Amino acid sequence: MATVAPIEDSAAFRSVLAFLRRWQYPGWILFAAGLAFSISLSNWAVFAFILLPLIVKADLTRKPPVYRTPLDWPFAALYASMIISSATAYLVGGAEFGNRSFFWTLTYAAPLIYYTVAFALTDPPPWLAKAMLVALFAAAAANSAYAVFQFGRAVAEGADIFTVRPGGRLFYMTYGGVMMLILTAALAVMLRGRLAVRSRVGLGVLAAIMLAGLAASLVRSAWVGLAAAVFVMAVIADRRLLWAFPAVAVLAVLIAPRPIIKRAESILNAATDRAPAQAEGPPEFRVDIWRTTMRIARDYPLTGIGVHNTLHLYDEYKDKTSVESQVPHAHNNYIQLVVERGVVGLAAFGFFIFALFRLFARGYRRGHSPMTRVLGLAGIGATTGFLVEGFFEYTFGDYEIMAILYTLAGALVAAVRSEGRQPATATAP
């Protein structure tokens, strides 16, 4: 009696799997490009081109793509802190506070990008990573060119630059954080990517456009974050890069438009409660916001007031002399975490950052391929910049910024797995 070959061995079945794999390729490129100017495009690409084929393939092969990763427990800790904060928020503001906090906890889906990248990008063809990087850097440069155009038009028309903050196709603060992270990735590729001369020149031109766009955005926190990221990457990978700091400072003084120079000078008096001139920007209110939100935190130190509830308590705690009203967040990652989730949430965040640095450092030190080392170095720089910028902005609450950081982490996990070895805490599926 003849035996029937399993369907998994048939040519038709293999063709279906190959089609599903090829279907993901344009999605990856659109996803990478969208990170630079449209998170909606990235989300659409993830679900339509990447996640759906991944699910269908898993169903056909009966082999779920999931496996343990180094960030599983840190993400679990972050979600646990949100759940605890949401439960105790009922004691702070009743059903309104508790329900709102639970809603934002249940809809927080940013880590899904990390897991989608980690599970779906394993064993990509060699050309795909290069195509994704080209799409990311080209889209970022195009968005930055538009930001420079916005800035130039505002200056030419004599407009108040602070009423038309350039941000490309993003809100200017988000744009600054996004460009800061993408520039760190570009620098990592330059340092550890083994580029041909033509590719190195091309990437240098794109990076220069991105840097000009970041300068035009007037987002000082992103400038400081980028400086910290470059410093750490230089110490780790090439200390000759430290000479870039005085060179960039001299070049900026020589060629930067006056509004950018004045904005840079205002960093020195950013802690004052009034800017001395309108050209240096509107009055600086961050310190006042920090004082007010810390008063809230002192009353609810352990588990906070719940996610997205700051807005509804701010006016009760502000000084009579405060100008700001209905402030939704503290413009500071660490204060905002304490306010919303208490010291429990801050501890969970610290655990997450420790795991993130450990993942990137191991990828950089132990990576077998240039791409793995590039991702490790980019992740170290990006996390450093994110932490430093987070002293002045609530970047942890910005989906576009976190999407890039999670993509770098997921891509590194996938790259390590593709090399035929697991991260230290991973096990086979």
C-alpha cells in the first residue's frame, strides 16, 4: 500500500510558505521608512505585511514563532506596575481615575513592535537589512529636509519661530527625539558597518541633512541627548570621534542661523523662570511643572495616581503664581513615572533599562556579524540619548520614539538568533 507524503513535504506547501515570506519584504521596508515620519505607516505595514503572514505561517506549520527573549520579564514588570497603579487609582480619584488608568494600560501596545520584529525578522535575506536601513535614513533625511524648509520659510517671513516649530511631518518635540535616535543608528553604521566609500559618503550626506533638520527643530533636549549618545558611542567604539564636539561647535557658530544660536545659548538659562528675550523662546516653565508634579508624587509615593491622570490633579497642586494649567505630564520621564506609578513603577523602569543596556552591550561585544555589532552600538547610543533627553521631556510616553528603541532591541534579538545562538536568558521554543 502506497504511503502519502505529508503535506509539509509538498511543493505547493513550500510555495505557500515562500510566498508568505516574500509578502513580508515590502512590509519591512515600509515599516522602516515609516519610523522616520509616520508611525501610522509603520503600524499599517506591521499588521498587514508582517504580523498577518507570521500568524498564517504559524498556523500552517503548527510551529509558533515565539521564544523567550531577554526583555520578557522587564516588560512584564512594566505592565505589572501599570496594573498596580491602576488598581490603586480608584483610591485616588474613584472610578474615573481607575477606569482611565486601566484603559491606557490595556491599550498600551508599543512592546508589540519589539516582539513582532524579534519573532518575524529571524533569518532575513542579506539584502533586506540594507534595504531597511536605506529606507529609514532616506525617509529621515527627506523629513528633515522638509523641517529645514519650514524653518527657512518662517525666518524669511519674519515669523515668530516658536509659533511655527519645524518638525517635518511630526510634532516638533517628537521629531527631535526621533531624529536623535536615527542619527545614533546612522553613526553606528558609519563606525561598525564596513561600508564602501560610496556608501559612507552617501550616508554622511543623509546624516548631515538629518542633523540640519534636528537643529532647525529647536528641540534642545534632543540636542543634549544626541551629544550624550555620541560621547558614549565614541568612548566605546572610536575615541577619535570626541574631536567632533569642538569641530561641530565651531561650525555651528560659523554657519548656523541666529535663531538656532540663540536657542543653544538659552540652554544656559533654561532653569530660570523667564527667558530674557522672545528670540530665545517663551518663558521656561519646566522647573515649575516639576515642582507641581513632585507635590502630587509626595502624596502618592508608592503606586502613584494611575496612568494619564496627572492632567486631572495638576491644578489642585500648582502654586498661585504658576502660569501653566491642565498639564498632562511632567516633561520628565522619571518624575512622570513616580507620579503615575510611584516608586514601584520607577523600579520597574530601572529594571527595564538595565535589561536593555545589557542586551545591547552583549550584542555589541559578542556579535558575530557586523549587523549585530551595529545594532548593539546603536542601541547603546539610542538608550543613552533617550535617558538624557528624558530629563527634559516625557519621551517614555512618546509612541514614535519608543517604537524606534523597541525596533532596535527586537532586531538585535532576531539577529542573535539568526547567528545560531540564543541571548543569555533565551531558550529554544
